Amino acid sequence: MAEVSMAVIPKIDLNKSRRIEWDRICDELDVDDNPNLEIQEVKDLKEWYVNPRGEQTWSVCVAGINLIIVCLAEHCESEDYSKICKIAYFQQLYDWLEQEAKEDARMATILDRTKAERFLEDEGSVNLSVMTSITEEAAEILSTYGGEIDLSGLTDLSEKAAEALSKYKGEYEGEWIPLDGLTDLSTATAEALSKYQGVLSLDGLTVLSDAAAEALSKHQGDFISLRGLTELSEAAAELVASHCEEADLDGLTELSDAEAEALSKNQGYLSLNGLTELSDAAAEALSKHQGELILDGLNELSDAAAEALSKYQGGLYLDGLTELSDAAAEALSKHQGGLYLNGLTELSDAAASESSFRPSRISSP
């Protein structure tokens, strides 16, 4: 098998100031180890560097860093390979190119005024979803846009940028601002976002402080999506109950009685599949919930909890249960809504009897 040699250098756009810096670095190069290399020769490589066109030469992007790569098969010759090696040979020049390429990659994910204006002129020219931060000026510009804006890649959002985005109305009633890349939300930013009158999607948040939850509770829009929460305070539970039309909280593995009481005020879809157990008091509280209640993570249910849940009026999903006691089955048989027990593998004759439990009300797999 023939061997292949590869040479790689960072690729940046050479504007006027960068061309000057290239020449300045060349003037300081130490060529003692290679006296045959003329400084001017390295300077002149700028013109090739701007647009290399060899058959074995590619411009690629790896992890946001642009690179020039030349692959050369054994016994082959390539002028591009020679040029790229000359650039890579001088550490100071190479280090500068690498530093500038990393800065370009960082700037490429900052949504600034220029990118926002370009997006308004041609929405296909800027991919908003890959932006990780946004300036206040860019947020102001996007707030005037009449179409959809996907900001799900943002990992950082300042109070001022959030304040600007809160003015966004979009084209249709109930427009979304997806901000699912945010994993943390300051109280000030939450306060600013609460002024938004559309739907807020914050599914990347795993924890929400009481102060941030209190701020978001002032939200003036349709609803908030908080599907990523893995911890829930009573204040956050109150927020979910009042502002989340579809509360998918499958990340929760524990639920206190007080939190269950707060969530019971929710009147929509409530999914708590991360729970493997439920206290009797929590079951009693959740029985007051109006909507669908998904508890497919429960692998056991006490008789008292079953009695409490039997009072629930909506669709009740308990597909994680593999067995039920006679008393629990008797209790659940009183449930008036849809009952889903697809995971049952054992059911006593008494539990399955027509008088105590009605199998026809169990959803089939």
C-alpha cells in the first residue's frame, strides 16, 4: 500500500490588516536554519494562501476551524505541498494563523449586528441556530423580523439582549422563541424574557432557581416549555402549573408532596415518567390535576396511592406497573377516565374479576 503524506495549516481570511501582520511576522523570522529561504518568498506565499487550487489540496472545516490540507501520495510531487510546508515550518507564523483561525471560529458563532442585518436581507445567508451568543444590537434587529427565528443554539443570553428579544412578535399569533441551548438563566434575564408575549421554549434548563421561576411567572405569553428540568422547587412547580401547557418533566426522579400539590394546578399534559415511586400524599395531590397524567416510570403503587389516583378524572398512564395488588386493582377500577396498564404481567383472579376490575378498560399494547 502506497504511503500518503499530509500537510495541514489553519486557514483564515487575509484582510488588509492581516496581510500587514503576515509581512511583519516574516520580517522577524529566524532563517538561520534555512539560509536558502528568502523572506520575500514567504511573504509572497500570501497570494497562494488566499486561494490554493491544487488537485491534492482541500479547504475543510473541523470543529469550527478552517484548514488547508494537502495530501500527497508516495513518489508524487506537489507545489502546494511544498508551499504549505514552508508556512508550517516557521512556528511564529503558524501559531499566529492558528490563533486567528480560532478567533474566527469564535466570532462565527456570535450573532452580531452585521449578521442580523444580513439575515433580514436574506434569511438563508445566516444560520441562526448555530449561533451561541447574541449582541444587544442583533437582538434589537431580530425583534423587528416578521418570520421565524431559531435561537436554539444560544448558550449565553444577557439581560439586555433578552430585553430586546422580548419585543419580537413574529408573523403569527403564538410565535415561538426557541432558546433550548440555555442551561442556566439569571434572574435578570428571566425577568426580561417574561415580557415576551409569545411562546418561550427553555427546554435546556435542568435547574431553575426560585428567583428565576418567580420572574418567569410574570410571563405574558401563551406558555413556557421547561421539559429539561431535573430538579424542581415548589416555586418552579407553581410556574409549571400556571404557564406550561405541556409539562414534560420526565427528568425529575423525585417529587415532594408540596411540589405535587403545586403541579396539581396544571390543567394540561403532565408527564412525570422519571418517577419510580410516588408517596400516598403526592398521589392524592396529583389526583386533582386536570388533563393527561403520565406516570409510566412507576414500578410499584401502594393501595392508598391507587385509591387516590382512582379519583383522577383524565387519562391515567401507568404502563410501568407489572403487577397490582387486589386492593389497588379494586381501587383503580373506580377510575372514570382512560386507564393505561400495558405493562401488567400479573393480575390475580380476584383483581381481574368482572366485579372488581374491568380488563376492557385496559389499553392494549
